[in-house]
Amino acid sequence: MRKVGYAALTGIVIVAIWWIAYAAHMFPVGTVPSPPEVARAFGGELASGRLLDDTIASLYRVAWGFTTAVILAVPLGLVVGRSAATRYALLPWINFFRSLSPIAWIPFAVIWFGIGDPPAIFILFIATFFQVALATCAAAAAVPRIYYRVGEDLGFTASEALFRITLPAILPQLVTALRVAIGVAWMVVVAAEMIAVRSGLGYLIVDARNGLRMDLVVCGMITIGVIGIGLDALFSRLTRLESLRWGTGR
């Protein structure tokens, strides 16, 4: 509760500074709304149901892109991490694609998938896939070889070694990587929804900007930030599980 209190106090200070700066005309006219204007925008969006619909649309796309990326990236990372030859062949290219901004894929996403959810989901997939694959690879490669020698002495098969040695050993690092990746995916949702969709928090911001409704822009930004905090808190709780505390120091 003390942490929440400190955060709430800091939030009050930030809003107060924002309000004072607005009242002192420190921003060009029409560029930054006042807190009451943003509050009224929130009320209007909640009353119309648009904010809820846009939030659900964004969470749906992020869930699909993130989940698909994790399902495919973790096995790839395990293979690359445990095989030196595969690591030499693929790791440079995983790093290459990880270094590319997901926004650079927007033209291809539109050409390949047309309009609607698929191109946005693809962008979110790209934002997550290579990060998770690289993190899984690094964690798997760092598992001490002595663990596998003990497994061989105990007669573990390849699948038993995977589920009883590799996965438990890398789970703390993997959960941390997923925590970072969901944050990146949620951050990229604004760019992903700039293309070929007419819903979502990213679209809300772009549409409001085009209409010079800066109060709605801030409304969308605040909503994205609050949900981002919630997603991070959710994944942070996973690191406190008893089976993971040995690897996270908690």
C-alpha cells in the first residue's frame, strides 16, 4: 500500500505541474489540453463506449501477436541455444531482424495481409518474436553442462532433459524476457494500428490528432500507459512464484 501511495502522490504532483504550466500559457495555444479537458474527454469516451471498444480491440491484437510470437520463438530459441552449429548459423540473423524497427515492416504488412487485424497483428508479432527468441537462446546456452551430465547419468531421454533440466533452468530468465516483450508489444500497438484498421487505442490517437482533438490524444495516451502498468504488474507477479524466486533473487 505504501508503494501505491507514493505513486499516487507522484501522479498528483505531475498533474499539478501540468495544470500550472497550462494556466501559465507555457504551451502554444491548442497544443496541450488542460486536465479538466482531458477528464471531460474521458467521460465522453466512456459514456459512448468507444474507449472500452478500442481498448478491447488493442488488447485482442496484442494478445494474438504476443502469444503467437512466444509459441514460435521459444522452441526456436531452445534449438539455437542448445546447438552450437545452429547458433552460429542463425544467431546473427536473429540479431539482424531484432535490430529492425517493427515500423519498417508496415509496407510489407499491408501488401501481404491487406486491411483489418492481420497486418496489425503481424507488426506486433515482429516486435516480440525476435526478442523472445534471442532471450531464450541466451538462457538456454547459459545452462551449465554439468546439469546435462547429471541427466545422462540418471538416464534422461532428450525430452526428459528438455522438460526437467532446460526449461526449469531458463524459466526465470524467460519470464523476465516475456515481461519486457509484452511491454514492447503494447508500446508498438500505436504504430501497428496506424495501418488499415479503424479501431483500437492507436487508431483513437491518430484519428484524434487528425481532428485536432488533443484532449482525446492525451486520453488515449493515458489509457495506454495505465494498461501498460497493469500488464507489467501482471508479469511481475509471475517472477514472485516460488518456483522462480531462485532465479530472480526475490
